[in-house]
Amino acid sequence: MIGDFFVLDAVTHAYNQVKENYAEPVFADAMVEMAWHLGADAPDPRYAMSREQYVVDWQIDGMANLLFAESDTDVAIMHPLLFASFKDGYSSIAKATEALEKYPSRFIGAYAFADPLKGPDAVNMLREQAALWKPLGMKLYPTSWDGEKFVSFRMDDPKIAYPMYEEAQKLGINTVAVHKAVPIGPFSVGDAFNPNDIEAAATDFPDLNFEIVHGGLAFLEETAWLLARFGNICVNMEIQNILIERRPRAFAEVLLGLCRVGGSDMLERMFWGSGGTLCHPQPALDAFLNFEFPEDLLESAGLFKPIRQITDQDKRNILSETFARKHGLDLAKIREGIKGDAFDRGPGAPPAPPMSTIDRGAARQSESAGA
């Protein structure tokens, strides 16, 4: 809890960033560099990590301590990654399975990773993960490394994307999350990170919820119109946690931009995500607890009607209640389930000091991590 807000982190990864894990060095190194530069330069030096501390193979125990001992995060969702440029995919299925099995009251679910460009292998990949756990969603990335170059697909492609949605529905998966807005690496990917290709998918699959991960960090106007028009489109705020910690006015501009067309009700279609080991989660939670929209921005916000000041209920929705509603989760039962576990600090007790609970030996740092 932070204040009286229950915190559900909707996307966490346990990255393996060591060079020994690179299968395709160019793309892998671009991913690690992007993660490092996003997470670096924390304003509060207590939360800063050196490159040698950051570029490691994160283990589940360390990740759990980071989230639940050192921050006010209550529960989290695992997102495994299966990028071909990393030997273990970057955040492996094995780690996701370990998290759910070892800390079931805290890691309360996972999304299944799928790469539609793999054809029948993508369907098998999805089925294998569904057999390991009951996925809360399916996670897609619009680009893929085929061994020689980057290739991409559109979310409205009836031959590539639609069979994946149909398979997801057969497996009981009702949410499709797609990484948008944030390009990965210095490679030509065309319009792959523009969310407009979700329009036809949301029309043709009205029973699916489409989750725009990083929504609003780019293509803000396009995303605002999608939210206003489609009740089955929402925004996962991963990386926006970095904005509120370091650039709170920019964070306000993004949230207000997402509400510009549909109004303040669009705040009910956004939810919190930190990326897990992308950066320390606590400073962003502290910043969000006290966050308000700057009054001068509110004066001009809203295309068709004014946008009101953010409320405590908006924050409750963003921090846990919207995600729970979208996935049919019983928050009261989840809250009861964490009482008395290894991370239960009791009412009002502060988190452990930053970097005090993470076993760096267990992180298996690469000898060449700083190279």
C-alpha cells in the first residue's frame, strides 16, 4: 500500500542483460542500451544503480525484494519475453513460472508472449505457456528479428494477427497487449509502433480487450482518439512511471493528452506498470501519491469539454482497480492473500531502504557488463 492505495504492477520483467545471453548482438545490445538509459540517472541518488549493478541477469528473489520489500508495490503481473536475439528470450518463461510458483500471493498472474511472425510456432508457443499457467493476457511486439533483418506486422492483418486472437480466445485469453509508441533500437520499422492498426482489430474482435503498452509516449493524438472511440482499448502506463519520477509536468501532459478527446473518463482506462527491473519502483509511487495536474495545463486541456483535477479514486483505478476490473480479479481476496506473508510489513511500516535487500551475487553479473 502507498497511502491507502493498493498497488498492482501490471507489467514486470526479470531481464537477463549479460552479454553471454546475446544470441544476436546488434539487436540485443540495442535493447540493453535502451533499458539502461531509461533506468539511469535517478534523481534521488539512493535509487541510482551503476551500469555494473544494472546490467545483470536478474533472478526472481531479487526482483521480488525490489518490488515487495523495497517498494509499496503489493502484487505484480509477470511478462516473459521471447526475443530471438537473446538466448533465454531476455526475460524467460522459466523465470515467470518460478515467480508464480514461489510467490503466488504476490505474482498473481502472467501474460503469455507470442510472436505472430513465427506462424504455427507462435500458436504452439502460446499453447505451451497456457499449459504452464492461466495467462491473463497475450503480449505482442510489432517487430521481430528473423535472423537477418527486422520484420514487422500490423495488428489488423487478417492472415498474421487474427489467427493469434482467435487462438487466444480459444485458450480463454481475453486481453491482447501490444508494445507501441516506444521504438526499439536504431532500425527501420516503418509505422510499426503507431497504434492506429488496433482500430480494425478492436472493431473485428469486440470481445477482446486491447492494451496499448506505453500508450501516449508517442502518437498521443492517435491514442486519445482510439480511447475515446473504443471501449475495448486501454493503456498500460509502463515507462510513464519514469516520467512522473523525473518529469512530472511531462507526465501530466501525457495523461491530459490521453483524456483530450474522451474527457476525464479516460482515466478509468489506464493502469500502472513499472517494467519490474527497469528501474526502482518506489520513487514513481511516491511521486504519484502526491501528484496533481498543474492548473495552467488544466485551463487548456480537453478538446470538447474541460478535464477535471485528478482524484483519489482516479489514482485507485490506475494503481489497481481498473486492471482488476478488466481481468475479473477479486482485489479483496488478493489483499487478504498477502497478509502475513514474507513481505507483509504491517500497516504504516515503510519499505526497506533502497538496494538493501537485493542479493547481487544471485544476479550473476557479467564480467563484461561494463564493457
